[in-house]
Amino acid sequence: MLGVLINALAVLAGGSVGLLAKKGIPEKITNAIMTAIALCVIYIGVSGMLKGENTLVLIVSMVLGTAVGTLLDLDGRIERLGSRLERRFQRGGKSTPIAEGFVTASLLFCVGAMAILGSFNAGLKQDYELLFTKSLLDGISSCMLSVSLGLGVLFSSVPLFIYQGLLALLAHVIAPLLSDAAIAEITCCGSVMILAIGLNMLHLTKIKTADLLPAVLFAPVLTWAFSYLPL
């Protein structure tokens, strides 16, 4: 769990530095940084999507996942949680936006091969090299994100710690079930959501990205099921 803990602390540290730096940055610069980060998020999403190997797995996973997420109202639940946190951290009659930064950072830090493989290496072999590398990248990213998205980025360290911690603790059970193809499809589905986040950040769309999250659970199951079909 050492690597997982350091990864979460790196997000907290990077986000804290970004919040401190934000105070001395004019709003015009902050808005420009927001646009630049959104473009980078879109690039991350597109590059991750290209790792997918089976378009049918992606389509079915997204359809089923979105249906489940919408029925559970995941986006609404997270928004309401963010609103409560915003009221909790309200200062001088002005609330601090939480939800967007929380969802954006959580997806960026939790979805991807490095999160899965790094946690597996930590749980199976006590090899933390990949997680240490990810910690450095996430720390820098959280610093940049918190400048434009604020306090919510720091809260993403909580789902990051829980998600990667569970992967590490259950590595002996989960790892044999996740083939390279399954990890690729999970990354692909998650990257579609990251692309949606980037578009939202540019105010081009208002996609309820949290409602798409269950798709990453369907991806490995469908990858396994489709491997037995003569496609």
C-alpha cells in the first residue's frame, strides 16, 4: 500500500501547490490555463481511446454502462455531494466549486493502464516503481488542474486511494481475470469519458460524464465474453 499512499499524497501536495499559486494568478490567465488544460485532457482521451482493440466491446460497454449510470443517477449524486462540500467550504458568501474538479481529476488519475498495472505490481510483487512514476505525473497534473478547477482536485485523492488500494489488496484475485486485452478496453472506455470531460471543460458540451462510469465495469466482462465468439 506504500505506493498507493504516496500516489494519493502526491495528488494532495500537487493540488495544494496549485491552489496556493492560484491566488496570485489573474482570472484572465486562469481562464487561458483552463482552455489549455482542456485541450490536453482531450489529447489524453484520444490517445487512450486508440488503445482499444475491439470497437464492439466499446460500443456495448458504453451503452450498457450509460444506461446503468443514468438509472442510478450517478452524475446527480456526485453533483449533490459536490454542492454539499461547496457549502461546507463556503467563505465570505462565495462558494468554492468542487464537483467539476473532483470528477475530472478522479477520472484522469484512476482510469488508465498505469493505475491498474501499478496497483497490481504493488500487490503482487511489492514493486512500486510504476506507482512512483505515476505519483510524479499525477502530482504535476493535480497542480495544474487545481489552478483552474480548484479544491475539488484535492478530494480526488480519496477515490484514488480507495480504488488503487483495493486493486493492490485484491491483486491476487483480480489480476488473473484481467488480460492485456481487458485492460486495453478499460483504458479505451475510460478515455472516452476523459474526452467528454475535455469537451465539457471547453463548454462545448454538457455531458453527464459520471453516468458513463459503469462502462469500465462492463468492458472486461464483455472482452472475456466476446473472446469466445467467432468475430
